[in-house]
Amino acid sequence: MLRIEDLHANINGKEILKGINLTVRPGEVHAIMGPNGSGKSTLSAVLTGNPAYEVTKGEVEFYGKDLLSLSPEDRSHEGLFLSFQYPVEIPGVSMVNFMRAAINELRKYRGEEPMSATDFLKLMREKRAIVELDNKLASRSVNEGFSGGEKKRNEIFQMAMLEPRLSILDETDSGLDIDALRIVAEGVNKLKSDNNATIVITHYQRLLDYIAPDYVHVLYKGRIVKSGGPELALELEEKGYDWIKKELGEI
Amino acid sequence: MQALQQYIDLYRAQREVIDHHSAEVLNVLRSEALRWVETCGLPTTRHEDFHHTDIEALYAPDYGLNITRIELPSQPHEAFRCDVPNLSTQLYFLVGDNFYRNERNRELPEGVLIGSLRDMAIDYPELVSRYYGKIADMSKDGTVALNTLMTQDGFFLYVPRHVVLDRPIQLVNIIGGNVPMMHNRRILVVAEEGANVKLLVCDHSEENGIDQLVTQVTEIWAGEGAVVDYYNLEENATSVKRVTSTFVHQEAASNVLVNGITLRNGVTRDNYYIALDGEGCETQLCGMAIADGEKSVDVYSHIDHRKAHCNSNELFKFVLDENAVGSFAGRILVREGSQKTEAYQSNKNLCASPTAHMYTKPQLEIYADDVKCSHGATVGQLDQQALFYMRTRGIAESEARLLLQFAFMSDVIENVRLDALKDRLRQLVEKRFRGELSQCQHCTIRTHK
């Protein structure tokens, strides 16, 4: 479904991604790990079309389409989803209006009629349950005054609403206590199917205890320097990133 | 002075006609008004508080004035069917600056007077003269004096002691016509001790490219413990120039809400002067402006804390696009002895294009030492992070911008104390941002040709 080839990207003229290659197929879970500043979040930002980043080289194909030529909204319509590391607060925009706009834009893209108010509220209720998101939060402004855990649960709630084909979870475990981590991870697992895929970006093994990856990649200095199975994450946890640096001859 | 002289000349030549078609209570102020007009002149852009609106230029064209009060053939209540859902108001009309009687209104509680300022001044001269011209200060600037000099009619609302008007009163101003006209209207609202009234004033005009100048002086008297809501909603054509001054006098423990909203306009200058002249007053002054194209909205406010234990809260928001110009100047004066005053001011603005301009000038002037006061002013662009976040959820950029701009205005709408109007405003503001004609769906304003 996703094929990234030799992807290079800059922010403010500084090259962050220096040739990423990655292929993801339906049903797979990929974990991308790496030390701070290695380009993990940049990769998610570039894939979702954040205008702050400039792609200088390479291509990304998503279900046969040139992903990089699509607007962020059309990437979403094509089934790409990003769970933000830092979900944005939007004072004055209620979760209900926000989600209704998102759902109806998606339906419009597919040539469908807007969803009726009753169906929409029913859908909200159903999906809220997946991450045990309180009804009160759903009627508040988007992420405003949400705790760290509530924000992340809200991300997975949105993912449940939009039913993406490929989800990127950018450090979804950061700022979560054990209970919230479990709820979020269980939510992600409930949404998993043979037709969708997940890219989990994380520093730590701990999220991967809950969301089992099929592949683990190590991103370092803008390149994937090592790939392997789930055992690679355990090895990293044990040996630390210095092990990678050593292998690369840096230490 | 050129711009002003034509009005002075007209007044001198037509004084008898003007007086004849008005009322004695209004006429007696004209000599004093003339003195102030000649003393103050019209403010120019060299005046500190008028840097961003060229008042002289607004008054310079050769406008017609309907001083013989020709009743223009019009059935405003046929043409205007405001469909604010659940907002059932007592509806009144000013066409140009002529009052139109609406016979369909329900019976009013005893002692309540609503109608033409001229007629009321003839029928109840003592009552009207007790307040008329007493709240507005003609020395403020030449526009107030000039309005007092030329005005012949307007709207009068009187609520006697301890009478609560449940139903909001709505005054619809309709501006139109096929020649450039100047309209000088006057609004006088008196809420006696313990009275409670809500007034919604709407400005409507048709987009026909003909210049119109509207001047409006509003005087509001809030007696002890009275509660007054005053909403002024402007939806004017781009060819309409509007200069308003709203003067509020508050007695002890009164509670006044003033909300000025400009959704469509040409050039607008709104002045607010609010005097808290008794202990325990509460004032909520807020407003918003949405402007694009070459439109200009200029708001000046002066809140005068004269007594102790009063609260005022001021909030103005502007969203400017294209080449629009916005200006806000807000002064809060806390006089000596006005202890335990709480006065807060906030002015927040969005410039949605690189060529939109916003000028903001918050001012606090405090002569008491036990007060809580603050002011804040911001000018910014839409939050790019929020915009991107929404787009990743599939919300198109244009729709995301709209939702964010709408959200930006939400707290001003939240300050509206009329639920039906609040709902209606949400719709109007959303329509405005969508670029749809933001007028009531069934409202077909037709003014005489």
C-alpha cells in the first residue's frame, strides 16, 4: 500500500531525511525507532503533507497514487492518518463539529451524501467506547483542557471515526501512564484488520509490548540504518542506541 | 471645515423647516448644538482618536437630507420578515431616519412607551426632555453635535420602574434609495429603577452602489438596578458610511450589556462612551467586526469608572481579510476614589491576508489604588498548526480556515444574553465567513425607488 523510495526532506533549508526507503503492505505493523532528532517525526510530517517541510528528492506511492502530489486533506481522504505526538488544541471548535466536518468531507470525496445527525451521533457514541472517551470530552473544544492521556485517546478516537487504511502513530505512548497506554493500545488493536496497516513511531519498547510489530526499523540521522523483526526492538531496549552507533562505526 | 459648512449653511437656511417637522424637545438643543459644531468642527485624521477614519471625507459629499420628512412609500414590515428562530420581538422600523409605526405589535405593559422619538417628544415632552441630550456629550466630537443639530426623529424606548419586558424589542433600520442621502437618527432608551429591557438594533441596506451616510447617536439611561441589553448589528452595503456614538449612563447596581457587531459595511466608525456613575454597576461591552475588500471598521471606546465597586469587562474581536482596515482604541478611566474597581479589556484580532491592517490601542488610566485592571491586545494570523491538524483529518483548507475564524469569534457570541439571537448570530457569522449573503433567509428588503 505504501512505498517510500529515497525520500529526502528539509526544514528551513536543513536536510533531515536523507534517503528513506520503506514498503508497507496491508495487515502489517511497522515500528520505527530511533534516538531523538533522527527524523522520526519529520517522516510522519512529510507523509501527511505538513507544509513546513520541503521534499527535495524521492517518491512516495500510496495505493498506486503519488502521495506527495496530494494535499493533506486528500491524503486523509485516501486513507492516511496521523496520530499526533502533540495533538493541537483548537479553542472554539467543538469535537462534534470538528468530527462532523471531517466525516462529511470524507463522504463528499467518495461521492456520498452527508451523514444524518442521528447516524453521526450514533457513530460518535460507538467509536468513543473503543477508547473509553468521556461524552463530556466529545462536547468540548478540540483537545482544549484535555489531559495528556485524554489527548492521545482522542487521537485514537478520531482514527476510529475515519477508519484509515494506514495509520501513523507518532509517539502515541509519550506522556501516558500505564492505564492510558493500555487503553490506547487496545484501541489500536481493536481497529487492526487485514486491510489496514500501522506505522508505530516510538522511542521505547514498552508500547510494542501492547502493539506487536511485524517489522522494526531503526532510523538514525535521516536514514533507516537497520531493519528486522520484533526481536530488534528488544535488542535495542537492552543495548541502547549506542549499539547502533557503534555498528555504524561512530563510536 | 468645507465638509461641515454645507450642513451649517443648510441648517441656517432651513431652520424653520427642520423645526417644523420635528419636536420642540429636539429643537431646543439645536442652538447649543450649532455652537458645538462650530467650536469642535469635524475631527480630522490629525486628531489622536481619529487616525484611521477620515471623518471629513465621509461628510464631504453633497448628500440629500429629508428635512421635510417626506414619507417614502414603503411597507417595511411586509418586506422585512426577520426569521430569527424563536426570537419573537416587538418589531419597529426606521426607514432612512423616519420612524414607521408597526400596528401589529402586542400590547405593552402599562407605562411602557415605544415609538417615534418625535411623536413621543410631542406627547410626553417632560419625560423625553428629562433624558434627551442629557447623556450624550456634544463636546466629544463634532459628529455628535452635528447629529443633534440635524436630527428630527428616531426611536424612543421607555420602561418605567420595576417593569420587566420579557420580549426583546427590535428596531430595524432600513437604508436605501436611488440618491445619496444623509440619515441622522437618534435612539433614546430609558430603563428606570429596576427595569429590564433588551433592545436589538439591526442595520440593513441594499447593495445598490449609491452612497449613504448614516449618523446615529444612542443614549441609554440605566436607572438603579436596571438591566439593559443593547445589541447593534450592522449589515450594510459597501456604499454605506456609518458614524455612531453610543452613550450609556449607569446608576448604582445597574447591569448593562452593549454588543456591537459589524458583519457587512462600507466604512464604519463606532464610539462607545459608558459612565458607571453609581456603586455596584456591571458593564459588559463587546463587539466584533468581520471585514474584507476595502472595508473599514473603527471602534473607539471610553469606559468611565466614576464610583467604587463597579465591574467592567470589554472584549472586541476583528477578523480582517483582503485589504480591510480595522482599528480599536479602548480607554478605561478609573477615577480617584473608585476603589475595588475591576476593569478588564481585551482586543484580539486576526489578519487573514498580508494586506489587511489592524491598529489597536489599549489604554488604562487609573487614579485609585485598590483596583484590578488589565488589558490585552493581540494581532495574529490563523494558527498554522491547527490548520494543518484539521487538514490531516480531511477537512479542506478553506473549510478549516472558516471553522477557525468562526471559533475565534465564538466568545463574543457567547456574551449574547439572548439564546435565540445567539443561535442566529452563529448562523449569520458562519454565512458571512462562507461569503454567503448574511441576511435573514426570508428577508427581502426592498426600499422604494
